[in-house]
Amino acid sequence: MFSFFSKSKLSNLLVLALLIALAFLRFFSFQESVEFNSDFGRDSLFAMRILTEKPTLLGAQASAGGFYLGPLYFYSIAAVFLLVGFIPQIVSVVFISLNILAGYFIYQFLTKNVSKAAGFFGLILFTFNPLLILSARGATHVPMMPVITVVSMMALYQSLSKKKAFWHLISGLAFGLFFHVHFTSLLLLPGYFLAVFLWSGKTWKDKFIALFSHGFGMLLMLTPLILFDLRHGFINFKSFIGYLISSARGEMITENLQHWTLSEKITNLAGVFTKTILFQAALLVLSMIGLKKSLKDKFLSFSLPNLLSLMFFSMFIFYMFYSGYLYTYYLVIPVTLGILLFAVGLANYSSLLLGSLLVIAIALFSLGNIKSIYQPTFRTIAGLSRITHRIETHIDQTKPSSFTIFKDSSDGLTSLGYEYRFLLQRDGYVPATELEYNVAEAMYVIQEDGTSDPLTLGNWEVVQFNPTTVEEVADFEIRGKKIKLFVLYR
């Protein structure tokens, strides 16, 4: 092993330098390129309603499937708003800070339980990974995934090491955070409970107590949703199960987005670790050799390499057989797990020099793939505010009794325009709710893509409004993006 890793002052300086780089890569061009998209707008609007209207047992509705997420994530955003006001940029700062914290946790977790080399490898791979940089600057659940993944693995490893009911409960609570963030975490459940069954103790009693404690912790985190469903005939549970079945059959979002083939899944998953095929092969081969070396004859015994291997490959297998559409951000959890696994494997490979050179090469080549992340976008708070301010001026001039919003965009999935709704409501201009298009006097159509006459749009929202006349209010060019604003009347 390099003597460098044992020199605490030098290693501490390197950790600090890597954390600074991690923060820089995630905060760079913050004002110009961090988007305030429809999902972020939805979550911000939902958090605002928690503060200004009434508390709720549900989170916001998922963009597909009709089911609702747990509310803890949205209460967290509401807490930020309560402290600083309705400033989404501060929420983005919190998201990025949590991503930085995840990188630090990776270093501490691997250093304590494997070696300093593993800690450095994990931190370097996490710092320069393009997908994780992008996810930190994203919206809604995406920035939360890495830190919850790392925390849940730390808690699970602690519980299986201590083999105490208290730690099993804590681990279940930690994993339960996923249910308030994103449903793809369910792909971890089979591997999670298999790990608990295998390594929680030697007797059936030990295994039963462990399984019960982990499950009870998860159920506690689901309490708000359970209470809601008990009062409403399990409507949310039924919607969620229906979504899972249709998604597994490949029936979700097929008309808008093409599903990945098996080869595309493997290519995309490998590509988010490193784009270079040679590095992909080296990362996999050297890591697997190192893991085999660390395990020797302890293949089924409890160890961190075994735990990470089980969690990563069980989720990988489910992804391969999953028939639904896969967004790239669905890979954030397995990539975070993969970084932990590969760092452990490389640190146990016979040549630490070769492992170090590979990690450094992956980091350097990754820098060439992150330029697109920092492309300026019109969809910033400042850019969208130009449009909402024009709507507010028009409302002040025409004084409709009520109004609503429709966003005509290319994906066909975000027509509710939550980002615009939030900015308007923050300024005191409250549109009719998302289900009350038929009661509004005026409908503002923000045409982000296309040239269709707004009166001819066949979307549900426009059909419900049933417009008869249209007026062009304004057109904009924001960072090269041309946008038209119309108002429709009955």
C-alpha cells in the first residue's frame, strides 16, 4: 500500500481538496444552468401549500401512475421555505450540500470498514461521476438518492454487524426514507431482506426479530400513507400496485418514450461509471478480482464486500428484467452502490498502483463528459419569471375572475406547468387548481415548443377549458429559446 495513505496530514488535505472539487463541480454555473423544471415547481408548490393552506398525509402525486409519494420530503422543503422564504434556489443549495455530504460519508464509511485507499477511490469516483454531478443539480427526489443510498447502506451494515434489534429498527427507518423520495428503491428490497435473513444471526429467532424490526422501521416511515389509505379504501396502494404491474409489463409511457432494450440497459449503466469501454472493462475486472481476493473462502459469510455485492447485483438483475421505461436518473441508486462496490474491489486488488491509476484516469476522462451539464438554460427562476411577470401584468389589466395555466411542451407530460404556477402563486396570483380547468375564465398557454394554434390543442386540460377565442399576449427569447404566450377565453 502507498505510504501516502497512512500519512494523516497529507490524506486530510487530499480529502479536503476532493470535497472542494466535489462542491465546485456541483455549484459551477449555478444561476445559469440549474433548472427550475416542472417537477421542481410541483414540489415547491406542494411545500408552499403545506405552509399556507393545510398539512397533509400525502406527498405530491407521481408524474406517472396516479399514486402519491410520502410527505416527509415535501415537509423538508417546507421547512426550508419557512426559514428563508419561498426561494427555490436555496432548496437547490440544500440538495447540493446533501450530495457533498454523501461523498464525505462514502469516504468515512469505506475508510473505517475497508481502508483509506477504498475511501479515496470511492470519493474520487463519486466526485467526478457525471450522472451524480447532474443529479445533485436536479429536481425533486433525484438529489436525495445518493445520500439516502449511502446512509441506508451504512445503517444496514451497522445493524448486521451489531445484530441488535435497536440497530435493525434504525436500519429499517433509514431505508424507509426512500419511500418518501422515489419508488425505484423498491428494487433494493429483495436484496435488502435477503441480506438481513442471511446475516442477522444463526438462529431462526434472531432472523425473525431482525426481519420484523427492519420491516417495522420501514412501516413507521410509511405511517402517513398507511393512515391515509386506511381512511380512503387503500386507493393509493391500489394505484401504486397498478402502476407497478403496468410498468413491469412495459405499458407505461410507451407512446412518448421508447423503452430500453437489454443491451441499452447494460450500455447505459456501464456508461454512467465511465464512457470509455476499456476503462469499463478494467473497472469491472479489477474490482471483481479484488473482491474475490478479499472474500477467499468466506463467500457466504458477512462482510462489507459481500453485502455490497448482494445489494448491487440484485438491483442490477431487476433492472435487466424490468420492462418499463427507464429514465437515466433511475440509475442514480445503482451507480452509488456500484461506486461503493468498485472502490472496495479496487482497494483489495493486488496492485494498489494500478487501481489508483485507473480511478484517476476515469476521473480525468469524466471531466470531458460534463460540459453539457453547464449549458445555460432558459428554465431558471430568472428566465421563467419574465413570463410569469407578463402574465401578472395581463391579469392586472384584464382582471379575470379566475385563471389557469397550460404549458405546451414537447414531452407532453408536464402540461400542468407547476413551475409557472409556483412563481405566480408566490407573487400572490393564485391560479385555479390543477383539476379545475372548467371553472376558470382565462387560460394562459405558454407555448414552449411547436407552432400549433392553441385552440386546436387536444390535451385534456384544454378540452376541459373548452376555449373559443385566443389572443397572443407576448413572445419571448430567453437564452436562445423562443416562447409564445397566449390567453384563451371561453
